[in-house]
Amino acid sequence: MRGNKWKVIWMAGAMLLAWHGSQAQPVYKWVDSSGKTHYGSQQPLSQDAEKMKLQGSKAGSASTAGSASNADGTKKIPKDTQEMMQGMEIALKKVDPKTVPLSCGTAVDNVRSQVTTMLETGQRNVQQGYVKAADFEGVAGKLREGHAKTTLADCESASGNKKLFYQCMSNNRNHVLGCGTKFKY
């Protein structure tokens, strides 16, 4: 991809992650045995996971996301959940300051895995009524395109900011939102 296309994809990803926050579930962060960082709404049984403290989330607050609807028929997202979503986006946009060597295999795996998670999350939010299917498909198409174009060959031939993006994604602690924001191409 060239130019601002990745920016559109990463912003689409941010929107999907924001919709995920509308479910008002806790967010956990853990590192698996291979050193890869994961984020999820359920704490894994076999891993120690850190419950993330997201800006605006309130311990013990109940979600009322299903109690009201927007004009387009989708469920409204409560204010505290919207604040939590903003905190999640801030957390995922942070890039680990530790620079690691470029590893195209790791970078491609990280990007593809994270984009797949964003697509799955977006689909769940359509099913649960937080997003209209047509709106999701517009965003999902861009994510699928980015997923398909993220290959070993693309990484190995990358230069400039694109190469820096892949190097950033070689660090298992980084997310596509952070690397995509920092290294636009």
C-alpha cells in the first residue's frame, strides 16, 4: 500500500477497537511463551495477565449500552464506555521505545493477527447491534485489503517509513495502531 491507505486502515482499526469497548468488558494484556503480546476481554487460563487500567473505566460500573438506541437503530454506547474506548486507543497507540531488529516473519504475523482480531471484533459488534453491517463492511474491506497485502515479500522489499513500520511491528509489544500512527507511509 502507498500513501495514506495505511492511515485509513489504522484509523479503521481504531474504530473497530472502539466499538469493541462498547461491550464494557475488562481488557487484559498478556505475553505468551514466545514473547508475543496479546490483548483480550477474557483473562487466559494458562497465562498471567495484567488487567489494563484504561482512562475513564470505572470498576464495578454496569453497562447500559443496550438500553438506548441511536437514530440509525444501533445501540448507544454509554459515556463511561466511550471514555474507556478512548483510553484503549491511547494505550494501543503507544510504541515500545525499545528498537528491535527487523524480523519480517514476526512483523507480518503480528500485523495479520491483529487485523484478524479487529475484523472478528467488528463482526461481533455488528451481531450485537452496536454497528450497522454496511458500515462495518466499508471498514472491513480496507482491513482485509491491508491483511492481504501484508506479506513477507512486501516486508522484505520495504524501504523508508514502510520498513520502519515493519521493524516497529517486529516488537511483539507493539500494536498496528501505534506503529501505523508513528510510521505513516
